[in-house]
Amino acid sequence: MKGDSRLSRMLHVLLHLGEQQGPVTSELMARMLNTHPVVVRRTMAGLREKGLVRAERGHGGGWSLARSLDRISLLDVYHAIDEPPVFALGMAEDEPRCLVEQAVNAALESELREARDKLLKRFGEITLAALAEDFERRMRRAARKSQHGGGCGAA
Amino acid sequence: MKGDSRLSRMLHVLLHLGEQQGPVTSELMARMLNTHPVVVRRTMAGLREKGLVRAERGHGGGWSLARSLDRISLLDVYHAIDEPPVFALGMAEDEPRCLVEQAVNAALESELREARDKLLKRFGEITLAALAEDFERRMRRAARKSQHGGGCGAA
DNA sequence: ACTTATGCAACATTTGCAGTTACCAATTGC
DNA sequence: GCAATTGGTAACTGCAAATGTTGCATAAGT
């Protein structure tokens, strides 16, 4: 595996939710993401708890946005998926007795914390509406070259 | 495990190498790192190939620095362990057909690339000698409070 | 020769995300 | 009421990467 793709996937389906109006089923989302409905529900559960989306059960049910895309930032989504580790790099021990290792940890933790803080700050400044705009640009550019619409194969 | 600890571990043992003069065996290093000699050899192999350390075989052999600590940066060590992934976050697909996903990937990749570049730039500015200085400070501070020396349990 | 080391391949273990199955709960339509 | 649809959740499997472990070959000192 190349990493935790939950953030990437949730951004993807949220943008699709922003396009379609009316609820979208986990089944359809799963086809968009090339995965399985249970994976969708599992990950979307966090977004529901944070109030980013709503889920309706039963006939005609599915997922819909609880806020407009310009009120959702990448940081909101990151929080909603439970803030998984940003870095693959880690310390050998968390509270080492060895003073050498303490010095190493202090330096690494300081750099990683700063990098993480800056990254999350940037995430906080980017809304899903901005990503949707970029998508529209790509749509228009693609439409000029070929003739088909630009959605997912599943959409 | 909380992440890839190879960078952390290599920094740790390199600082110990800087303290002791004369070769240190993988056996002893393994005790410093609470691991096994083969893990040490496996990871140190990269540093050897990059010319950061030397390994001598046979009686009285072991590992020693090929450069002084002020000529080794965190970035050098990162390169030497083969540049493992910095982030735990990744994309669902590398070359998606869906234009929505392309927009998501473009935004995420751009932010992650920038964060990585900045982090590695910082790594390039930090030498192991700087970490060793911080260790010395911790040593003196600990010596003032208690009576024992400040090395590893294994050292 | 014997002992001490590294070098290296092969295999087992662990950890976390992803995939899958199964069953329950809620809601709609007949 | 009953069947069909859809989310909620637990439990299990699959998989990839770092780590742990064993075994054996190679090199160097005594």
C-alpha cells in the first residue's frame, strides 16, 4: 500500500456529492472509488459525526452534504477522519532513557511538528469549493479536446 | 509500530559512534537500540554505501564514522536509508481517469510536495554535530541533578 | 584452526489500512 | 403487515512494509 488514502477518497466523494443534488448511495460511491460500500460507510461515519454530511436510511436514502463546499476545508475533512498520522517517519521510542536518543527525538519531533502544523494550516485554507473550481477548469479543458463529459466512469 | 523508525535509529547510533572512538559492533549497537544485530547491519548497509560509515570485519571489527558529525546532515542520513516515504497520507489512485479525483490529487500532491521539500531542506541544515551539542547540554543538566553518567543503558 | 565480526538470504511476526461477509435497524412502498 | 432498500456495525480476511529471527557464508585477527 502506498499510504492511508482515506483523506483522498473522502475529498473525492464529497466533491461528487457537491455536484449531484439529492442523496447518493454508498453503493454508487463505492463504484466511484473502486471499493466496497462498507468501506465508504466506515469512513463516512466520521464525517457524519462531525456534521459534514447527512445519511438517510431506507428507500431513496443515501448521503448528502450538510454544508456547502465553500464551508468545508481539507482540514475539516482531516479532523473528521480522526486525524490519522501525517508522517510515515516515527521515533524508535517515545520516552527513551538514553540522553542521546532524547536529543534525536527532540530534534525530529520539533521538525515534524512544525511541518505538520504548517501543512494543516494550509489544509485549513483550502476549501472543497476551490477544488471544485479546479475540477470545472479540467472539465472545460477536456471538453474542448474530446466530446464526452468528464465525470467518473461510475458517475 | 508507530512508523518507520530507521531514520531515528540511525541518528541515534551515529551519535554514539561519534562519542566512542574506535569501531562499535552491531551487537553493541543492537543493545543500544533494543533490537537485533541483523536489523542494525541491514539499515547501516545504506550508510556504508553512501560513505557515511565504514565497516570492518573480523576480530576487533565493527562500525566507525567515515566523516565527522559536523559533515553529516539529517538529510544525508535520510538519503542513505533510501528515502522512505515521508507521509503516511497517500492518494487512492496515481493516475485516475476521473477528473474530480485528478483535481483532488493535484491539490494534495502539491501541498505534500511543498511540505516535503521544506522538511528535507530543514534536514539538510541540521548536522549531527548540532544534535551532539544538544546531547551534551542534556548531559550536563542531568549531571547536576543526579550522579550517574548520561549514556544509554547499553553504553 | 578457532573465534569474532560483517554480509546476506530466507522466513516469521507485527501493525494498520483495505476488502469482505453477515446481521441488525430504519425507512419507504406495496 | 411485509418485502425491498439502504445505512450501522462487528468480525474476519487479505495485503504490504517494517521489524524480528535464524542460518550460513566470508573475512580478519589470535
